[in-house]
Amino acid sequence: MTAPSKLPVREGRSALDPRPLSVKRGVNPHAPGSAHLIMGHTEILATVTLEDKPAPHMRGKKEGWLTAEYAMLPRATNDRQARERNLQNGRRHEIQRLLGRALRASVDLKHFRNQTIYVDCDVLVADGGTRVASILAGHAALHDFCDRLIHSGRLSEWPLTHKVGAISVGLVGEEIRVDLDYAEDKVARADLNVVATDTGLIIEVQGGAEEGPIAQEDYVQLLTTGVQAVRGVMAQLGRELAVIQGV
Amino acid sequence: MTAPSKLPVREGRSALDPRPLSVKRGVNPHAPGSAHLIMGHTEILATVTLEDKPAPHMRGKKEGWLTAEYAMLPRATNDRQARERNLQNGRRHEIQRLLGRALRASVDLKHFRNQTIYVDCDVLVADGGTRVASILAGHAALHDFCDRLIHSGRLSEWPLTHKVGAISVGLVGEEIRVDLDYAEDKVARADLNVVATDTGLIIEVQGGAEEGPIAQEDYVQLLTTGVQAVRGVMAQLGRELAVIQGV
Amino acid sequence: MTAPSKLPVREGRSALDPRPLSVKRGVNPHAPGSAHLIMGHTEILATVTLEDKPAPHMRGKKEGWLTAEYAMLPRATNDRQARERNLQNGRRHEIQRLLGRALRASVDLKHFRNQTIYVDCDVLVADGGTRVASILAGHAALHDFCDRLIHSGRLSEWPLTHKVGAISVGLVGEEIRVDLDYAEDKVARADLNVVATDTGLIIEVQGGAEEGPIAQEDYVQLLTTGVQAVRGVMAQLGRELAVIQGV
Amino acid sequence: MTAPSKLPVREGRSALDPRPLSVKRGVNPHAPGSAHLIMGHTEILATVTLEDKPAPHMRGKKEGWLTAEYAMLPRATNDRQARERNLQNGRRHEIQRLLGRALRASVDLKHFRNQTIYVDCDVLVADGGTRVASILAGHAALHDFCDRLIHSGRLSEWPLTHKVGAISVGLVGEEIRVDLDYAEDKVARADLNVVATDTGLIIEVQGGAEEGPIAQEDYVQLLTTGVQAVRGVMAQLGRELAVIQGV
Amino acid sequence: MTAPSKLPVREGRSALDPRPLSVKRGVNPHAPGSAHLIMGHTEILATVTLEDKPAPHMRGKKEGWLTAEYAMLPRATNDRQARERNLQNGRRHEIQRLLGRALRASVDLKHFRNQTIYVDCDVLVADGGTRVASILAGHAALHDFCDRLIHSGRLSEWPLTHKVGAISVGLVGEEIRVDLDYAEDKVARADLNVVATDTGLIIEVQGGAEEGPIAQEDYVQLLTTGVQAVRGVMAQLGRELAVIQGV
Amino acid sequence: MTAPSKLPVREGRSALDPRPLSVKRGVNPHAPGSAHLIMGHTEILATVTLEDKPAPHMRGKKEGWLTAEYAMLPRATNDRQARERNLQNGRRHEIQRLLGRALRASVDLKHFRNQTIYVDCDVLVADGGTRVASILAGHAALHDFCDRLIHSGRLSEWPLTHKVGAISVGLVGEEIRVDLDYAEDKVARADLNVVATDTGLIIEVQGGAEEGPIAQEDYVQLLTTGVQAVRGVMAQLGRELAVIQGV
């Protein structure tokens, strides 16, 4: 945890630029919603499933539920990880709970009474920022899903109440940087995952100091930068999702 | 998730007061550090164990590791929960990862090379705020542990670099309230768990909107209130811990 | 397993005295029955839960069921034990089956048709005799539970048919000793756990020779001593339970 | 649990007779010791394995360890039981711990330093008394194992210090009966499993009242009858084992 | 995987002879069908259970289902294998899926609508060929089961549509051998498990090259030899099963 | 299982044509070998990992080991399957054992002494033939891996001794068809998975009759057709792999 003598240099992007982002909708012919998202080297496959069965704690309620799952393929990372360990590890649980809260915040679940929406985010390749990339991929897959519901006439009202995205923002050396890759993430002194809407409202913030406590002012500045970055990313994602593919 | 017609009324404390807090050190005769902490009805038993074995990912490193575990007794909650489910559930993983990061931030692990510190936080009774109460109990148990290391001469330098505590802060109706109990937590529109030092530096913040996204200004105000509340709680805890019990 | 040169010396009690025993009822605000019992250094938290659901094998029967669970906190013992191992180990299963049979023998389950009573006995600190202390704590929690049922009018007839308690009794060197602590238990040549009523009737006896077979006469003498000791312990417990706390 | 109007009638044997017993040694060509034992309809296959690896808690000790496992084939019982449930259930753990203690009491483990003896008792058919039949089968397999060790010259001293057997004894109506089958076991008011030597010394007694507490005198009479019955069974088993098969 | 200098020599049988085969029906008094089969040293206990509950994927269908389970006792093999590992290992899953398909092919499942037939094949001793011996034992147990259904009048039509058996056939050196034992299996260059009917129709073939790819002609010759061998084995088994035991 | 009135009609390909096949190498920047293969709608991601640790049963041997894993993403299929069930199910074990044998047959493991090669085949989309597509993807990833070993100088000799591929071949109605999709697979009367080399030598054949036993002649004709089809597929795959991507 001692400071590295040299900080990773960004090539082809400034400190406040996210990595190149691309998304493809409708990539899974079985799922009613899906997206394949690439953000730098990080690569996520997200699918939406709608089950006609309420989650146990939502039986008899006026709303449905959305649950998210997050997992890595064994060789998504630099070292191979055994599948069983992948499924059991605590980091995975922490992340998928964040995904669930983030994506639930975007959907009006009254449209899905007695149903459960599953959003599966599988990391094909990991290079930092997999949790924020998963939120973005999950949002894209939900968008794809809702488009199909509307186009097929099964729903008459657009069920997404917010466009929810996320970005990581960190303190690398003395510099605030947006969308850290793995090399940057490892040396960041502080690291926030900011989940927010395209209009700059906050859903959740997770994270903090990595090496030593930080001042409240620094935390607020990271937060402000992150919220702004989410707005930029969501504008780009919105343009790509507007092109309806594979419906 | 619709707003309740009536918000819970606080009795005997103002919106910015935490619940009555008491702590007892040295409660476990086997453990080299332990604490029993009561905060309102929430009740935590924390013990410290020192193993002379490095964590797998710290082999050959110059520092040791601290790992935290969090679990609930089956009847800590209003309904009984099966033990196996308690151990496997994702919420537990999310919380114990937070505890681990919070408590690691307080210890200089260079003093524990090739060793692993376990902090077990077991919830005997839950009434909201169990994760922040666990951080406080864990801190108290670590304090007890370090006192014994110094008193016995096994360590000559005080190994805690920061006094780390935590508090929950939420938006109940239009009011910011500190240290929510279960009834308040259920109706809060936003809810942050602020982990900070007694001097007001931030370690981590977890949480956010519960019902709909919130404005950045509101988030920052919750944060500021939370940091201030941690300072108050740590001052009280410090006075109780200064009285050396059971060493 | 060779005989130690020195046997542990009892301080402040004779060979036939149990350790100091104290019990507190109503310690868990969520549970309809609970008790915190301390016996020497051994410390047990017992809670009662009543579920309106029959046990699978009691569906359609005229009686309910009582099931007991026993577990240790990771640092209840001198060395820390991993939670998963705690839950899976065979010793735990053996003990909780004994608890279940002992406590079921005290309740008239016709009052609980189509219901299941859970008695959770969690060992906070272990210093020998945890299984007998758990039976005593479970009995106290059941007593607390029944008092509340009667006081609240939900039951008009006292449902406990027997006052069931337990004690360990062992052969330490040539001496019969009652209520062994861990140091005594380790060197005992024979060790019985006697489950009996306050009137000296036998529910179950578990245990036997630890080092070499013992004569039938010795076994019967241990048994007789144990039954007598249970009567003494139950007289004391009865006095403490008569004081109604927290109802 | 109410008394049945009619008690099962014994055919072809008196109340104090065990069921017909037969044993065959050396039935498994891979194992260094094995036995197939039939007692009434109950049928057990026991095998002995010797591993050149100490049990974890016996590393560096002057003695080896013996561990026993007990399991049922899925259709050993009247209803089929799933294999996974068979392995996890608490009754199995309780029984195999009893087997382990019983069989360990018969072996001088100083001959097996840094080694572990496994005795696997698998129930092919169950009709009551499987735990006592497993102890008898385990004893026979150990006897077979020791014979081979002596015959092959790998051991010069007979390592069994005691001939350990077991029997069940119960109170059926007002009658004490030995070696209950399943139908008798179900209606017994009390039921002891007595583990003893061929000379009438006691290793362990497990069990007690099934319907209501019993008087101490009744318990002692059951015990005495059981010890006597073990002596009878061991005499018969000894004659069968004296005929060396398959060595 | 290099060729051994010496190939195992067959004693008392030619290359195309299977090992001595014997079968005993009705060996389990609880099961409605059972068989104990010995083939060389390999020994299998098969039981049939009929549950009045459809398999999940057969609910509402016009047919029932047959599921097979295969497991080894811990010491069926030369080295002892832990029970948990036995249950989880992939080889077991592969084999029991083969058994299920083989035995399902022999039964007209329209007679068992809304029911599930379990065939449990437990290996008591393994010396090569356990999967084919299990198919033969399973067939025998099913035959026993059907005999009882017909004799008791619960079924009026014989529900087995085919007599299904199996044999292994391998290339040992340059020689085609039938029914390999473990020593032969280890050195075989190719090894097929042929599942076929007594009239020479094929159900399934599993297996292939063990050391290097083999020519199509060699494969076909192994297959032809195997089919012929199954016919021989089924003729013998048929004669043994014609003698009705224990019904 | 009754014959469907209408058989699926093939569009754009004859009965003996496999589906369109495309493969992309070097798709995972972390893995030393990887391939993304699409065959009709079936889509597989294969990665190769080399661990410098022998498999437990290959310690001290002159060769290394290759182990394959096969898994489906939850929504690879038409209905979503829970991750835990995906990992535990028997079909998965059966398939990954086949993959392992198939891919091991292609590698000279003497080049990987004291090492273990993992080939992970993850099904992104399933539409029939996932096991043969996984063998093809695994072969492509191994080819990619070996190219890099040679190019980087870490190996001087090409370690693949055979080009191993696979295809499914089935009897749909009266017609032999190659490379069945899911709709065809469901109605096939017989179905073989043929694993063979590009030169027409057989590694393994798995499968057989689905509805009723089939004649030996039919089996041999399916086999011959399958072997021929593998040769065709391997010729095409060879052309695609000759173009070195991403090395």
C-alpha cells in the first residue's frame, strides 16, 4: 500500500475522460433484453429475464422486484479463478447488491406486479471498473427489454423512470481521474463508484479512502466530478441506445 | 415503498442525537481483545483473534492483514432466520467487507507481519444500525486488544493510527436524523453509513437514495451531518475505553 | 491420553458443587422467550421462537414439535473456529439432538399443534459443560416463553410437564466431581451428561468411559450422583426463574 | 407418541434374546479388514482402511487415531432417502461419533502412530439397531484387520485391548426387551444403546426415555440387562470370528 | 500412457468371454425390486423405488420418469475415497446419466404416469466394468420389480419393452477383449461401453481411444464384438432371472 | 417422446451441411490462448490457462495434464437457469469430461510436465450442439495458445499431435442430418457426438438411440457420416486458424 514511484500514464485520454465505450443491443436471441458493452478492455454481457413469479418477499405486494447477478468468467482476470470460488466470494455479493439497488432505482416496478426481473451481468474480460460497466450494461439491457415490451404492445407505458448510470472516480497521486482501469485502480488513494442519473441526481455512492482517510472537501470534489462524468457517459450511451438494434 | 402516513417519533432524543451507547471491554476470557456494545436495542459482541499465519494474498509481504466477519444470531431479528441462510446471504458479505475496510484503516499492519487479525462481530440483537454498531464494537475490541499488547510488552508502539467509527444518517420525511433505529430505517428516503475518524476525516461512505434519486446538495448535507455525528460518538466511546477493564 | 501427573484443583467449591450459576430472563426484545445463563465461565444465550408451521414430519399430527439448535461463536473457545466448520461439525449435531430430546421431554406439545418451537442455544463463551448449560438455558428460555403465553392469555394451561435440567459428572482421578470445567473435562477418566427432572427422574444419559472401560458399579454411582446434582441445580434455577423479569 | 393398543409380538425369540446374528469376514478384496454382518433383517457392511497420515489433531502425538463413518444406502429404509440428505443429517453424525468412541476404546492406538484407521459402516438394510449392529460389524472388521496384520508379520502384538460390542435394550410396554427391531423401537417407552466389553465393563451408554421420564431403578435395570446381553452377543461373535476366513 | 511391457494374462477365460456372472433377486426386504450382482470381483447392489410423484420436468405429461443413481462405497476401490468426494465427482455424474438413459430405454413409462422410478446402483466392490455391471444389476432389479407388479395384480401388462444389457469391450495390445477387469482397463488402447438389447439392437455406445486415435474399422469391429457379447450376457442373465426368487 | 407430426425444415443448408461457422482468436487479452466461436446461433467463448502446478494425480509424472470446464451463462438457454444449479448439474459434468478427453487427445502433454492446462468453454448462447462447438472452440483456443508459445520462443516444437474436432449427427425422421440445432435435436430418433481428427481417425463417440434401439447398420452409417463431417469442419476451421490474429 506504499505509494508507487511512478503513476500509470493515460494514453489518448485526459484525466476526466472515460475510456472508449461501445454497446450492442439484442445480442442474445433467447433473452427479451440484452446488451454487450465494452469499456476500455472491460467487457460485460448483460441479459434480462422476466419470470412470472414474485420474489418471496414481494408476494401479495403491488409491485414486482428486480434482482441482479454479477459473476466473472474464470479467465476474465489476469489469473484464472475457480468457478466455485467465483460464485461464493464476498466481493461478488457486494457488487451484485449494488447493481440491484442501482437498476431497481430506474424501473417503475408497479408494471411488473407478481413478476421478477433478473439482470445477469457476466464479466467476459475485466480491466477495472467492472461494477460500473455492469450498471451501464444492465441499463442498456433493460432499455432493450423495455423497447421490446413497448414495440410488442405488451406494455403501453415506458417503465423506466430514470436513466441510471455509474462511473468510478479516483485520486491517483494528486490528480482526480475518471473511469480508472485496473492499473490506476491499484494505486488510487481514494476511489468512489458513483451511481447517478443522466440529470445528475444521486442514487448511491460506494467507496472511499484506500490508503489513509481523506478530507471531507476531497470526498465532495470526487463526488461532484463523478456525478458530472455519469452525465457525460449517459449522454453517449443514450445516443447508442436510440438506434434500435435487433428488435 | 410508498411513504407511510406517519413517521416514527423519536422519544428522548433529538434528530441529531445518537441512541444511548454503552460498551464493556474484556468480556471474553479466551480472546486477546473483546467488547460488548449496546446502542439503543442493537447489541454486538466483538472479539479479536490473532493468528500467526498470513492471509493467502499477504504471504511474503511486509504487512499483515485484518479480516472482519459479521453474522447474526438466528433470533437477532424480529423473525427467526435459519443459520445456513444467515451465513450465505449477500447482505452479510456486503457488510463484512465494509467492516474489514473500516477497521483495516485504523491499524498499522506493519506490526502484524505474517499474522492475521480476525475481528468477529456477532449481532445478539438487531434494531437498525448493526453495521455501524459493529464498526464501533470492532474498534472497541481492537482498542482492548492493543492495550493488552502494550501492557504485556509484546508491542512497544501503539498500533492504531486512527480512531475509526461510524454512524448512520438518513432523511426521514424532510428531516435529517442521526443513528436510525429499525423503524426509522424502514421509512428513510435516503440512508448513508458514514465511516470516519474522530477528527472528521472520511474512510468510506456507503448508501444513498432508497425511494428516488436525491440531489447532490442533499447528499452532501447528509454526509456532513454524519461526519459530525461520528466525531461525537467517538468522543463518548473514547471516554469509556479510557477506563481499562479486565486487562 | 496418559494420566496427567497433576489433577486440576477446585477452588472455592467442593467436588459435588456445581459452578456458580446465574440466569437472566427476557434478554432479547424480539423473542417471545429468552435467557442468558452463566455457569462458571461458560455463557449461553438461549432464545425461543414459535413458528406457525408444523415440522415436515408432524404435518397432520395432533401435536407440534420442538427443535433445538446449538452453535458456538467463532471465539467461544480458546482457539478461533471458522463459522462454516462450526456449523458442519459432527459434535454440534450430536449435541443439538440431545438438546432437542431433553427439551421436548419437558413440553406438552399438544398445546402447539401445527406449530414448531425453535430453541436456539448459542455459546458465547465455552469453558466445559456447554451442552448441560445449554439445556439449562433452554429450559429457562422455555419457562420465560410459557410465562408470557400465560400472562398474555394466549394459553390457559401451563404447558411444561416437567422441569428438565442437566449436569455433567465425571471421574477425575479417583474422585467423582460434578459440573466439570474444561480443564477437568480433559483429564476425566469417565464423563456422563445426565439429563433429569427436578424430581430425580431420568430423561437421558449420554457418555461413558474416556480412557478405559469402567465397572458397572462406577457407572451407576456416577449416574446417582448426577441425578442428585440435577435436583440441586434445578432447585436453584427454579428460585431464579420464579422472579419474573421483563415480561 | 400415545401408547399403541397392541405391542409387537416376538416370534421365535424371548424378550432377552437378540435376533439371529451372522458375520462373514474378508468380504472386500481391497480392504485390509472387512465384515458383512446380518442381525435379523439389519445388514451392515464394514471395511477398515489404514492411511499412513495422522489425523490433523494427532500430528506429532505418540498415538494414531481411529475414525468411524456411518451411512445408509438410499433404500436401506422403508422409504427412499436422498443421498445428499443421508450424508448431512444430524442423526448420522450422532451415530458415527458413537461408533468412533466405541471402536477407539478397543484398540491400542500406540501401534498406529502417525496413521489413521477408518472404519466405514454402511447400512445395506435397516430394521432397527443399526448403530449397535455397526459397532459389532466394525469390531469384526477390526478383528479381521488385526488378524491380517499379525499373520503378515507387520505387527507382532495383538493391538485390540478389549472386545467391544453393543446391544439395544428397551422398555416395551412393561417388558424389558433386548435387541429391538424397528417395530419394537417405535413403541419403546425407553431405549438404551449399551456399549460394553465381553467381560461386562461399560464403554458408553446412550439413550433414555422416549415418552416420559423414567425412574432411576428402571434405568439401572435396563443397563444391567444390556451389559449382560452384550456379553452373550460377544461370546457368539467371538466363536464366529475365531474361524479365520479369507486371510 | 506408454505401452506396458507386459499385458495382463487372462486366466480361465478367453478374450471374448465375460467374467463369471451371478445375480440374486429380492435381496432388499423394503424395496419393491432389488438385485445383488457379482461379475468377477465387481459387486453391485441395485434397488428400485417407485415414488408417487412426477419428476419436475414430467408434470402433466402422459408418461412417468426413471432416474438412476450410481455411487461407490468409500472402500469399493483399492484406495479409500471420501464420501463427499464420491458424491460430487464428475465421473459419477457421467455414469449415472448413462445408466438412466440405458434403463429408461427398457421401460414403457406410460405405465408410470405421474410417478418416478429410482434405480439406485451402489458399488460394493469395484474391479473394472462397474458401469456395465450396474446396467445389468439395474435391469435385474427392474425385472424383479416388474414381476412383483404383475404378481400382485397392480399391473396387468409387462412394462419392459426391451431387455437391455451392457458390456465393455477393449483393445488390449492387438487383441479385442470383452469385459475388461481393472488391470486390463488400465492398459487398453481403446475401450467401449456398449449398451444393447438381447436381440442386438444398439441403445448407446460410450467411449473410444485411450492412447491415440483409432481407425474407423477398428471402432466398428469393437462395436460388433460388443453387441455380440451383450447378447450372450443377456441370455445368461435371462436364465437366472427366470427363476423367481423372494417374490 | 412420440414422433412429431412435422419435422423441422432446414433452411439454406442440406442435410449433410453443418451450420455457418466462424471463429475469432485472441479475444481475451489476459489469456495466453482464446477463441470466440459461433456455429449457427450457438456461441462459445474458450480460454486457455497454463498453471505451473501439476494436477494432483500427475505429481511426479513425466507429463502434464489438461482439464476442461464447460458451463452455461444463466440465460444461454431459452429459460434462465440459476448459476448454482448450472454448476452442479450432471449434464455439465458429463460434457466437460468429454471435452477433457477430446482435447487431451490432441496435445503432447510431455511438453507441459508439472503444469496444468485449463480450457474453459463458456456457452454464451445455446442452440444445440454446444458440446461439439465447445470442442471446436477449445481446439481453436489451444491452437492460438500454441502459436503464441512458438512465436514467443517458449516452445520450439509444435505440441499439438492431432487436429481434433467434433460434430453431432442424428436421425431426424428417416434422414441422417449433420450438426443438429436445438429444434432438430429434440426430435432426433438417434444422436451421436463424433469426436475425430481431421484425417478421419476416431477419438470418441458418445450417444445413441433416443426413442427406441437402433440397428447396428444404422449406427455405423451415422458414425461414418459423422467422421466425414468432422473432416469437412476441420478443413474450414484450419483455414480460419491459419490467419494469425492478435498474437
